[in-house]
Amino acid sequence: MIEQDGQIWSPLMQLEPEWIDYNGHLNMAYYNVLFDRGCDAAFEQFGMGPDYAKTRQLTIYTAEIHVRYLREIHLRDKVRSSYRIVDHDEKRLHAFQELRHEDGWLSATSETLTLHVDMTGPKVTPFPEDVQSKIDAIAQQHVLLPMPEETGRRIEIRKKAA
């Protein structure tokens, strides 16, 4: 985990050969894999690392996701993913992520709504107090950052004025 510009960043990630599609660039599905791995870096900082599900029977489920593909990435490219809390409450996280090439240019963005889940139900449940306090502290830092222009976008076909 790397903190830069007030956001949480994953380490550099390498693309895998089977992720490349017949167009010669990263298949759309694997952008989500990279964003998911970026979430892991943030969740670990919140106290929800790899053992969280095993030891506490609690986890995170994705309820909604909106990915924007802005610039192709290819097999030899290395990327990192940011994680920024846009909003949260006792059971949910609204986050915004960027996928950036190691040279700094933006490849894709992802906006997600995730739910904290008790795996014994499964049912949506509040974060434990220790996790909630870490999320609150990080969210207080993230609220000071300018809101990404892309946040809250909807899918639409924009009509040209006649």
C-alpha cells in the first residue's frame, strides 16, 4: 500500500498473458480484476485484510460498479490502482478508483458501492467498531480532496442539438 495525493495506491501490477484479448489489449473483464486487487490494498488498511473473512466471518460484496475505459493497456504495461472513499456509512462504502499506467497516464476509472456482509447469513451488517474507526479516519482525509469529476456519471447517449 502506498499513500500518494491523499489516496491509497496499490503496488505496481503486471498484466497476465491470458488477460489480453484478440484486439491485443487488456480484456474489459480484467480491468475489474485490477481494480479489485487495488481494493485489497485499501481493505487491508481498514483492517479487512486476507484473514478477515476467515477469522471474523465478515467480508465485502460489490453491489454496483461503473467502469470507464479511457486508454488501452497492453501485456507489458504495469499499472497501479488508487482507492478513495467518496461516501460511507455503517454498512456501505462508495469508492472511486483510478487505474494508472506506471508512466502516470489514466487508463480507466471505477466507481463502486460495496456492502459489508456477515457471511453466516449472508446479510448486510455494520462494520465492527475497530474497522469503522479506521474507515472514518481515512474518509476524513479523503473528503478534503477535490471530488473526481467522473463521480456519479450515468450511462447515456448524448444527443446533439438540432
